[in-house]
Amino acid sequence: KKLGYYTGEIDGSYGPLTEAAVKAFQKDQKLEQDGVFGPKTRAALEAVLKQHESDTGSVTKRLDELENMTKQIMEEINSIRQSIGKK
């Protein structure tokens, strides 16, 4: 579901929606599209999820950096405004 292959409600069963999601993932990963969540599919999913988490972490880190820079800039702007008598 995190990667967008499965959009239905999670119900704990391996039904047609799950099989279709697995096949779509297998196709994107250039694996045999048999709908079976076997060792190759599991390994590919783990690798993709690891990369996804790494990408997400990088974006979050960059957003934090930008937020800190923005706060510093706003503090400087406010300091300059106070020094010239503007609010």
C-alpha cells in the first residue's frame, strides 16, 4: 500500500486485489508476473522499501534544514526591522 500498488482495504486475505498488486509490482521490477509473493518478490520489495524509506528520510531531513534556514532568515529580518524602527 505504501508504494501505491494496492489501493483497497487491508482485510488480511490474499485476494484478487492483492494478486493484482503483486503482479504489477513484479512487472515493474522485471520479475516473472505470477502473482506469487516468493523469495525474489520479497527481496525486491525489501530493496524498494529500503530505498523508499531512504528517499523519504532525505526529503524530511532537507525540509528540516530549510525550516531552520527560514527561521534564521526571519529572525534576521525582524532584527533589521527593529533596528530601523519598523515592525
